[in-house]
Amino acid sequence: MSLIKYEVFQTIVELGSLARAAETLGLTQSAVSHALSSLEDELGCVLMIRNRTGVRLTANGERVLKHVRNMLGCHEQLKQEVAAINGIEAGIVRIGTFSSISINWLPGIMRRFREEHLRIEIKLVNGDFDEIEDGLKNGTIDFGFMSLPALGNFETIPLREDRMVCIVPKEHPLSGMERITFAQMEQESFIMPTPGCDQDVRRVLQKLPYQPRVQFLAGDDYAIIAMVENGLGISIISEMILKSRNHRVSMLELEIPCSRSLGIVVPSRKQASPAANRFIEAARLWVEDWRLPS
């Protein structure tokens, strides 16, 4: 049985467009449209509604999608096992990640991994923690880097503790201090990550006897830093994010030390593909040697 029709269907869903799916798969748009129509004829139901704004799944398409993803995932694992039997390393690793991991860790991990596993293709899927968990649940990624603990029923591989710190503008009266108290934080305008974007700050705030006055919400770590640089408030952020670039902010320790635990989350290490397991092990070893920039 040829799986190209199923691959086309999954790619259209992921990209939301026949044209983008055709470009990604190296096919013409008419070939993609024909493959989708052929699959619908084969299954006897309409899977997608096409209109000028793009495509959307029908109720039947939603029901079929989960099984298509499972089938294609099993097929990829089969290809990798057969390649391993024949002494060939091959396959695709789909990795969920977020900004601070993508900037600080993944380039180094990927460079070392490719030195030893050239035939394994790496696909990165960037998103917030909620999107990474959704990708793990629906099978669109093999594993993800996350701040632990994850909410779902997954296996976790802890990698590193990352200290949480307070940032204030350079010209702020507290800028020269080593530490900020909770009472002082309560008096300041606070810039909070949007829900789903970063649960680490909320976990820190739950431990505090005082809650800050949230003035702004922002969905990106570097947007928060830029807002602090421009005197719009203070915030809490991870030390790894802060030290990855030069910023015009001052870093203050929290009154009670707090950190986030970074790690890898996978539905099942035993059921993960050979390529995914090789990447997980390579990431674990790389992070052991990594040092935070001074």
C-alpha cells in the first residue's frame, strides 16, 4: 500500500494549505489536490473543506487524522528498524522546542549529532509548552524539550536546573542591588508571560507571600526583556535566557532562590524510534558538558 496519499493529507493539515504542502513535499499543487481527492474516494468520505482562505478538516477528517498519524509514525519506525538491521542509520527525528533551548542548546547538540549521524534528518517544531504537549499527544513530534514537570502522562529525562532571576531596567533605583525582596517586587509594575507561554514564572510567584502588580502580558521572553529595558516594569526570567545575549537590564537574585528544571519529555522511551533515542542520548551527553556563559 502506497502511503503518499496519507503523507499528503497529514502535511496539508500541518501547514494549512495545499500550496505549502506541495512545496514541502516537492509536488505540484495539482498532484497534491489529486492525492487528497483519491484518499477521500478510497475512504468514502470528505476529509477537508477547500475554500479561498485555505482548508479545514471536516468532522470525519478529525476522526481519521489520529489514525493516519499513528500509521505514518509506525511506518517511520519500521523504516528505521529495517535500516538498523541492514547496518544503515536513517530516519527522521521531529523535536518540539522553545526559544531558549533553540538558541542556547540545540545548535550545539545538532552539530555534534550530525557529525555522527549524517543520514538522520532533524525537524524542529517551535512552540510554547502547551503546543509541545499537544504535539506529543497527537504524534506530530517524537519528543520535546520542556520545563518540568509536564502535565501529560509522559516519560521525562531531566537535563539541567536553570536559575530564575528578577530583571529591572539599568536606570532603576534597585539596579545596583544584589537581591530583591518580595515586598519590593510588590511595589513595582510587573511584566508577566502570557498563559501557556511560560509556566515557570507562575510557579515562582505561587511561592511568594506577595503578588506583583501585573501591568503587561507578553508572549515572548525577548519581548519581555525589551519591555524591561524600556522602563515599562520588572519581570522574572531564567538566567539562561538572560545570558544568551547582551541586554540593558540588571539581574537581581530572588529573596528565596528558585529555578526551573529543563528536560526532555517523550511519550515512551521504549516505543520511541531508534533515531529519536539516539538524539535524546546525544542531547543528554551534550548538556552535561555545557556551561552557562559568564
